[in-house]
Amino acid sequence: MASFIHYAKAGTVQKLIHQIKYKGQKEAAKEIAGWYGYQLKSESELIKEIDVIIGVPLHKRRLQQRGYNQADWIAEGLSEALNVPARTDILIRKRFKESQTRKNRLERWENVKTVFAVPNPEEIEGKNIVIVDDVLTTGSTIEACAIELLRAGCKSVGVLTLATTR
């Protein structure tokens, strides 16, 4: 697991993430992720083992509301920098759930523990997958995604986020 920058409430990074997530600045997500990817490429041999990059999926309804998935734009920026394919069809969010932003760790886990699925497990069998998201807070969403990917037969799951909280 790795994150590019530190996220603090009311800080510059929070404002940046808010712009990316809610104000349509998806290109900024891709650009920053590209910088992140080039840094990872120069610092880690493990990057060479990644087979697929997957953004944490949004439910269709949330995708319609927002118009884009910021995690997919982050995945795309990393994909280009690392020369690893990004896929949006490997992992799906099968149920719409309310936002995680005001929930504690247990509430977050309860909210997401059964919402993800891998529709075609044969496509990830034996592969090293990296899940990407904008901010890592409690890790509940990433954990729920990883559990489904591992159940479906992938070899390993890594995590990259633009930012992380303490």
C-alpha cells in the first residue's frame, strides 16, 4: 500500500480532492496520478509485477450523478505512467449505498462489506491487481474490494491512493 500525499482536514489536499471528486476536475486526478506513477516507477521494483489497475467502482446511480468516477481517472493516470492496463469492468459495485464521509470505521465497513462483485473471475485468475482510490481513510472500502478480488482468484492485491489520512 502506498499514498502520494497526506490529507488533512481543511488543508490544501482536501480542497484538491474536493475539486477532483465533486467539481469536475477529473483531468487533475489523471495528471497528479501520472506524477505519482512516474515516482513509483523510479522507486519500486514491485511496480513491474502489476498486471491490472482498477479504480474503486462507483454504483451506476452515483456515476450518473457525478458524471465520472475519480478513481478511474486516477487509475488511468497511473496506467499511462506505469504502462499497465487500467480496467473498469473487473470489479463492480452492485448496490447503491450512502456516502462514507461521516461514518466511523465500523459503520463504513458495514456500509460496504457486501457491495462489490467480480462478474468474470476468470479474467483475474492468478493476476496481481492494484486497487486505486482518491483518499484512504479507514480502509474499509479498499478492504471490501480486496476481499472480493481475492475470492475471485487473483494472486495479489495492492493499494495505491492519491492521499491518506492519519
